[in-house]
Amino acid sequence: MTALAHNLEKQTLVTLRTITEPHPGSLDTYVKLGGYAQLKRIVTEKVKATDIITQIKLSNLRGRGGAGFPTGLKWSFMPRYYDGTKYLVCNTDEGEPGTFKDRDIIRYNPHQLIEGMAIAAYTLGARVGYNYIHGEIWEDYEIFEAALAEARAAGYIGENLFGSNFSFDLHAVHGYGAYICGEETALIESIEGKKGQPRFKPPFPASFGVFGKPTNVNNTESYASIPWIMQHGGEAFQNLGVYNSGGTKLFSVSGHVVNPGNYEVRMGTPFTELLEMAGGIWKGRELKAVIPGGPSTAVMPAKNILGATLDYDGLSKAGSSLGAGSMIVMDDSTCMVKALKRLSYFFFEESCGQCTPCREGTGWLYRVIKRISEGQGRMEDLDLLTDVSSNISGRTICALGDAAATPVLSFVKHFRPEFEYYIQHGRSMVENRE
């Protein structure tokens, strides 16, 4: 059982509504809970694509992979009267540190994802779909393949669904662990068998995606929300959340908490409530900082996040962003210099090397921080880190450059005295309490 077993009564389960069942990932369990009923209704009643998109827009579902782009608006970009092949792609390539929510959807509720993708395919006129699964979760890839076989055998994907002229086939694609393939155009390149590197945009995938055809790309959690929206209505989903942030959100809580794991809560939930669900800070220590949405979002000192709500506007006002909901919690024993060193190494290693500012800049950032952590730092290094970060941001094809710069800028901004102490004394100001 996943860590969702903790405080289930305080959660609002949408994408993982099967989790309380004895066999949550099975087709029988999903069908018992009303699974595939919305797909059947939509296909057999020939529901208009415009009506479906209207409900998705009303739901205020925003992309759950980190960008937060409105899903209904994204769907409306797909050319409606295009005669050729159109594709659907699910981005399950969650490779950022602290991100592990999508794999639990595959593990515990894969059929809701399949139904959501099939509804999207019907709406957008796609006949083929791909679920691109991160390369380091092979067991989950196998689970999804087994679920696809179940759905295909039961007639929920394949040719002429429910006796209609709508056909949709879905394939799992296994990545190779490259973080850059979480960027949608690099993911598309990888599906095509090429090196995973981001494309220049425009053209965007809606007009030039997989094999040069119109393609819609959404995150796993986004697609898995669709069946619930179509069952209860877009307005009901919006009402689960708050203004500008509809529905529920899966938060991957890791770090210094008693019960790390995935927690599905309503948008707008206070951070303090989620922290309580996760058992609070471990070992009786104090909260020092939180990275709320993965390392590509700005770190927040305890004083900033304790009064924040978990939604797009709430975290933005508090000085960071929701990202993918990958929450890394740090207690007062954490050395922020060493934490930043580890994050900077990650972005340096994962740069695809296509853009000079990212290829060279991420290496400079890591080496400067490493120098400080080894007791050889200079006070001017702090301004150098800020300067290099500013020269990476906004100067790359994809957002990895900005993602690498964000933790450096925010760590130095909020914890500058700790970096200065390390430079002056050649050691951390944080005592080792292990």
C-alpha cells in the first residue's frame, strides 16, 4: 500500500479513488466504481467535442505536470477539421527529484488514466496514443502494459469502440531516464526514436507534434482527472478547489516528515494541513524550508510557507510556485549549501547540452557551489552565482535553464548568511545532529 494510507479520511480522492479497494489497480475494481462508463456514454451518445471541451474549461483543470497551463484551452488548440492522423501523448516522464505521484496513478489506478486518454482522443480526433513512462520505473511500465492488455481485451480501447466508428489504440513507450524528456517536445523526439532534445517553438505540438502531425500532450494526473470531470461536471471539479485552481492535486511529500508519500488534497488546502497529514516534521525538529513543487521551483523559508495555501495563486503570492506538487521538506539540521550543491549537480548532469547558456552555465553553477562546500569559496562567489543564473534564465530553448537557475537564486536570496558563514569558516553553520 502507498503512503496514501495515512490520513485517507482527510484526503479528497479523484485520480486515486481506487486506493481504498483491496485490488486498486484491477479492471474489475475500476469498473465496479463506475469506470469506463463515461467513455461509453460519450461514444455511444456521440457527445459533441465542443461540449466536452466546455466542461474541461469549466473545471479549471490546469496542467499537473508543472506548467499549470489550462487543459481545456490546450485542447482547443488542436485543429478540429484536420483530415490526417492526430496523436495523443501522456507525459509520465517524471524525472525531477521529489516527484513520484504519476507512478502511483499507474500503479493503483491505471484504468482511469486509460479512460481519460480515450475520452481525450475522442474529443480531439486522435486515433493513436502514447504513454511515455520514465525509464527508471520499469515495474510501473509493466503494470501499465498489463492494464492496457486488460482494457484492450474488454473492448475499452481498440477498433470501433462500443459498436461506433471511433477507434483508439494506446501504447506504452519506455524512456531511458533522461530528465530532459519531461519537456514535451524532447519527449516527442524520443518517441520518434531520436535523441531527446527540445525543439524550437513555434511550431507547437498542436500543429507539429509526433511524426510531424497534430499532437496533444498532457500530464498523467491531468488525463486521470478527465473521467471524474465528465461524470460530475466541470463546475463540480472547480468547486473542489479555489478560484484559478480547480479540483484536487496530488502532492508528493518527501524529506524530513514522519510519513512521506503521496497525498491528494483539494486545491487551496493550507500547507500546515498537508504537513499534519504527513505526520509533521520528524524527530521533533523544526521546519526550516520547503521546496513546494520540485527543485525547479523556488525554495521557501518556513516563515513564508507556513501561512501559504497550496494552489497556483497561493504559492505565487508566497514567493514560489506549485510546479508538479513535488514537496521536499527540510528540517533545521539541513545544510542549505550542501542541499543546493546536490540540486545543482542534478541540473548540470541532466542538461542535454543543446543550448550554450545551459550547457556551460549549469557546470559553472555546480563548480562554484562545490568550491564553497569544500571550504575554498570566496565572498564574490555569491554575486557570481546570481550573475550566472540571471544569464541562463530566459536564454534557452526549453525551461531547464530556468529550472537550474531558480534554486540557486532562491537559496542564496533566502539563506545568504548560511552561504557567507560557509565561505568565512570553511564549514557549515548547521550542527550535525544525526
